[in-house]
Amino acid sequence: MNVWELAAEVMIFTLVPLTWMSIHGDVRQRLVTFYMAGVVITLLMMLLTMAFNRMPMMDLALTLALMSFGGGIVFARFLARYLK
Amino acid sequence: MKSMAIDILLAVGVLITLLSVLGMWRMRDPYQRMHYISAPAALSAACFTIAIFLQDGLKPEGFKALLTTLVLMGMNTAVTHAAARALRISETKDWNPPPGEEVPLRPEDELVQPEGKQ
């Protein structure tokens, strides 16, 4: 096990409280948790790319970061418009 | 020396993310929770990118990681603002403060006066 794998395995545990927060609470709390999960999973992708030495997988982290941005804006607009 | 720097950068990045998630868990309302997204998006991503550059040198994966970090930093500011605005609109039906709401930005600012008392 290299240090990148160790870092990725520790990072995976941060998804446990994020999952709990995504299930519980009102829709506003869950929206913020969704943003945090997007950032954490993007960082996890970067670590896993280095851990497994599969460099093309870095594109997945970049794609996820871009898609999280679009998804976050869409969810925010939806919340403002329809969930009053 | 280089491997020790990589270890330290990874440890710092992971620790920042862990503390941010735990801090987010402890906060009560979504406005407080939102502040905790910025630390992993900026600091942890920067630590990991520097570690990747140290490990592999000036290779394409390092520049992809740098681009990902820049996207995360830019995304965080825009999405946090959009989310805060959306939460505000979902609570008060309007972005602007209603009359009588106490929202002074500076200590010398006056309170928003109720209608008819201007």
C-alpha cells in the first residue's frame, strides 16, 4: 500500500457523515451536503488516480468537478424557483 | 526529502477535509455549513496538486490536477453564492431584505426601516 492509497482510504471515511447528512435534515441541508460531497469525491478521484497509477483517470476528476459545478447551479435554481 | 514532503502534503490535505466534514456535521443551519466547503475545495486540492507535481514532475496529470483545482476553487465561490441566494429566496420569497429586517453590514449601517416609517 502506497501513501496515496492510504490517503484515499482515509478520505473515503469522510463520505460516512456526508451520507448521513444527505439522508437526514431538510432539503436545504441536503443541498449543501451535496456540494461538499462533490468536492470530496473529486479529491478522492485525484488520489485514486495516483494510487492506482492510471493517469488517464485524472480526466474523471476534472469532469466531475465541471459537472458538479453545473449540477450545483441547476439544483440551486430549482430550489429557489420551486421549493419555496 | 521529496517523499516526506509528499507525505506531509497528503496528510495535511486529508486532515483539512476530515475536519471540514466534521465541522459541517456540527453546524446547525445550511448557511453555517456552507463555509466548510471552501477549505477542501481550495487548500486540500492545492496540497494534492503540489504533491502530484512533486511525485511526477511536469507531466500532463499534474496539469490536469492543477486545472481541477482551479475549477474547484472557481466552482466553490460561484456555487456557494448561488446556493446561499437560493436558500434566501426559498425562505423570504425575495433576495432583498424585507422592511424591518435587521441586516446591517457595517456597525454604522442603519436598520432596514418598516414601511411607513421612512
